[in-house]
Amino acid sequence: MANPDASRRLLPLLSTPHKGGRSALTCQFRCGNACSHDVGNTTANAYFGDVVKEALSRRGVLRAGALGAVVVGAGVAGAVPALADEPKAAARGGHGGGGDLRFTPVPPNTDDKLSIPDGYRSSVVVRWGDPVLSDAPAFDFDNQTADAQNKQFGYNCDFVTLFPMGRDRGLLWVNHEYTDESLMFRGYTGGADATEEQIQIALAAHGGSVVEVERERGTGEWKLVTHGRRRYNRRITAQTPMKFTGPAAGSDLLKTDADRQGLKPVGMLNNCAGGTTPWGTVLTAEENIDQYFVNGDKVPEAQRPYITRYTITTGTPEDSRRFDRVEERFDLAKHPQEANRFGWIVEIDPFDPDSTPVKRTALGRFKHEAANTTLSRDGHLVVYMGDDAQFEYIYKFVSKERYVRGFDRHNRDLLDEGTLYVAKFTGDSPKGQIDGSGKLPSDRMFDGSGEWIPLVSGDKSYVKGMTAEEVLVYTRVAADKVGATKMDRPEDMERNPVTGGVYVALTNNTNRTKAQVDEANPRTGNKHGHVLEIVERKNDAAAKTFAWSIPLVCGDPKDPATYFAGFDKTKVSPISCPDNVTFDRDGNLWISTDGNQLGSHDGLFVMPVRGKDRGHLRQFLTVPTGAETCGPLVAEDQLSVFVAVQHPGEVDGASPENPASRWPDGDQPRPAVAVVWHEKGKKIGS
């Protein structure tokens, strides 16, 4: 709903200089312009370069199956073969041949469309505003209402997963990460001038959607089910009642005037990546929650260091959404604990539309990326997670009890008790060989060893001076105290279903200086990012030590500061800013990008990680103007690949009156999930 009385003016941010390859619009609405703010992690934790001598002196020391049979994806929980017991050997790859990939790569381009290889077709599965509930009205851009949006597919779409119900039918889960009101409403000039209806629409457009989909027989095309009861369809928003479970549930740190027991949070925000459980539920990750609150500087003095560490907004900036105008809880001067109720992993049952979403406190609180699960060798559930900000950390959770196939009542408590760890990495090359240029050290690999440092287990804290509840609510602070390793924006993490290696997308870090480079973050001003591989000791997901290596240093292959696992760089596609990762059943790594700084649109890439083609990265598709590539999801039968096309048209200067993209329908840009398949029914990539 437009505000016709508001005079058109630029939001304050949009005329200021920007770091990185994203537009000012994306930086503002997605993460509150985080990269232009002071770095949240100001601790003196050692960088790798500071501990190399120590490492050399002790050098001799040392989704995959998360999806389970119920989920369309790459593999079954625990179905990872045992590799070499010596983790460094596994980290170097070479265990068998990679998948058979024979498509012609899509060249870099700036076309306002979904560009796919010859011989493939694509279609939109579901887009912003499409009816989700049976009584939802048709989408009308110029007559939006909050009531309608509560029943329609939300804005921006990130994590995607598919739960099959037979061969050709299933439930599609999609995260709705954030809203861009300047593209959603005509004449939008900021939260202070927005109508209350516009703010309510934005609240309703966050969260996630469950939609029933069906496949065209004999093809890889999936479509939204628009007939029949659609009993599982559901919208979850920033206003959906939820509950806390786990060790921090009921903590004083989570109590508010509206919830004096600290057990019933309301809504979820900025849900980015995610994962699934072996028992068929979604784990969705709350990420950039700091930008939704105002008056962070007015909380009680004892709480201010924690507010600062989580980069919570101070004051009431003109360019904020001003959710506090319709719900007072977003004003921290009045409700200082409310921010603590966001930044969690949320579990949702897609098969029970009446179930209450659960915020699992045992998994810690930070800017969550990913929640991909697997099983350890003896059956414990393991969850891998990243904290998506510059100089933040990599985490994993190991359940106390073991997973029991088919024992649903037992399994659903596994995420409430266990040990939360944070990663510490050590390089194995002399400091002088890691000079910030990206040049390989003398052993021709960026690699080393690492350990998982325990933070908390149930009610037991391993962090001096912090209780277990404090560790879980202020997990970043706990990780600071134990000396975890600062990384270059850890985003998605997923375990290879064939090799067992855990792959981490490190998107970028333009603030890393020469004094801060190390072997796992080997470039200064790292604007293109890299991918890191972790191989845990004896290939056991519950192990406390691991080897690591970097198979992919992103950028233009002509740049000597890039590395493609040793493959011939004249034959690979350029790639910048890896964001989400997934695997096909052959163990090939699929990488989506966000913020390409090579002059082309973002895209989806695939790379074998073993055999003679290890490092042969090829571009499979590009997304339209202004969009980032999210998802992705390769179907278990490999006949389809899903991508979430997030924020098409999000380009500086764009508006509904002057759209930068007209994808997918030729008028206003609408975030959407698309599917790609081979026109002859062949396996994706073949």
C-alpha cells in the first residue's frame, strides 16, 4: 500500500559510499549495512599468523546425511564411508572419481533473466504474493494488505528444501529472509514515514512458507499445487507464536514484560540458510536480527557490551524499518531483553501445520548461517553452523544422546542437550609464506589442523566467568573468551555425502589487513571469498580435532591470487563471493554466490572435489539483474535443481516507478523459487 502523501526522497544510506559488490539497497535492507559499521569482533584473539610457530612445534599432533531418507537431497544420515584415519590425507582429496559433468558452462553475463545451459529448461515454482493458504487473495501490487500477506508467499527467499510425499508430490519449505520496502511499495521513503499497514505487511512478509508442490510426470519440472485442500500449506511470520526449549529456556536473559517466564518468543526474523533433521523437520537460521531494533544504546549499562557485540542498532535511525511503531517490543529502551529472543535456530515441522515452532537454545545465539546435520560414527546428531559476519566463528553441536531411527519421540529432544563447540584453526606453513597476496606456500596448499573447543554442555559452562545460560545467549562473547579463530564471514556449511568432508563458504572480508592474514584466510581485502574443507579425525563428525584445506580461492582465474584445487585455470569459470553450498548424490559441490565483484550477475556453480576433475569449476546458471542466488537444492534423483532468486531488481536508484529488473513476469520484480531441468529428462549436469 503506497503512501501517496510522502514526498519522494532517497533514504540517507543510499547516497553514501559502499564497500563490497552489493547495491546500497541490499546492504541496507538485508543486513543493516553491516560492512560499513565497526567490526563487531574487537577481541584480541590470535590470528593464524600469530600461532604458526606454536603450530610448527607440535605439527605431529594432530548435509551430508543430515537430510535422511525423508528429504529430497544428497544422501542419508550417517551414510558416509570411512576414509583414511589420518585427516590430512583426506583433506587433500583424491578418494575416487568425481561425478560426470558434461554441460557447457553458462558464460558470465548481465542479462535480466535466469540464464541456463543449452538443453535445459526452467520455470518459476512460487513467487512473492502467490497464494499459500486456500483463502488467500490473488496478489495485487498496488493494493497490498497485511491480512493478504499473512496468507501469501513472503518476500525474499533463501534456504529451500523439499520433503517428498511420494514420487511426484512434496512439501517445499522456503525461508523469507528480509523485506525491501523501497521495492515493495510505491513512494517508500523510510520506516519513519511508512504507514502502519506497510510495516505490518513487512512483518508478515518475513519468516517462511510451506507449500505443496507436484512434479510434471516424466520431467524435472515442479509446480505449485493450486487445487484441492493443500492441508499442509502454512505461513510463519515475525508474529507467529513460538517456544524456547533447551538449557536457556526460562532464563532471566529471555524474560520480558509480555513473557515473564521466558518461554514464549514471538516470531522469527532474517531467516537465511538452514538445514533439516533425520526425522523430517526444518532447521531455519535467524541471521541479521540486529537491524530490527532501535535504542540499543538505552538498555541497562550492564547489558550494553553485549548489545555492542551483537551490533544492535543505536538510536532510531531514519533508514530503519521502525517496527517499533507498531510493536513496542522492538524498542529496546522499553524492552531491553527482546533482542535476546532472536538469533536462534528454529525447528519447524512441515507436516503439522498446527505445530508450534521451537527455538533451540542449546545451539547458541549468533548471526546463524546454516544448520546442516549429520550423524557421528556412533549415532550422535551433529549440527554445523556459521556466524555470518566479518571475523566471526564456525560452530558445531553434538547431541548427548544418540539418534534412534523411527523413535520420533526420543529424537525430537536431541537438539535440547549436547555440547556446543567453536573452531580454532592452525596453519602449517611458515609465517613469511602467507603474505596476503594469495600466493601458495611451499607445500602448494593452504592447509593445517584444528580443534573444536567446547563452550557449554547442558548446564555446564566451559567458559570462565560465564554461566551456561550466558554462553548460550551471548555465544559470540563466549567464543571470544576461548580464543576461537576469526574467519572471513562463515556462511553455509555442509557435509559431503560421499567423502565426509565438511565444506564452508567464506563469502568475503574486505576489512582483513596484511597483519591479519593467515593460512585459512590468505588474502588481504578478501573481496571474492573462498571455500574451506574440514575433514574430521577418522572421518567422525563427533571428533574434536580435524584437518583443513582450501580447495577454492575465488576470483578471476587469470588472477594469480586464485586457486582451483590445482586444476587448469584456463578451463574454469570465474566465481566471486560463495554463499550457499550443497551436494548432489555423486558428491559434487554446488556453490551459489552473493555479491559477485567480477562485473557479472550472481550464479550457481558446480565443482568436483575428488578425482581428476577436482577443482574443475563450471557455471551452471546466472540470476537476473540485482538478484543473488540462494538455495540451492539438487533433487535426490538429480532430475531437478531448485534455486531461490532473492531480491531481483535490488539496484541503486531502482523503485516501483523505475524497476531495474522485470523478472519473472515482465512487470515488478518478485523474489521467487525457480526450478531447472534437462529437456530430455537427463540427470542435472550430464
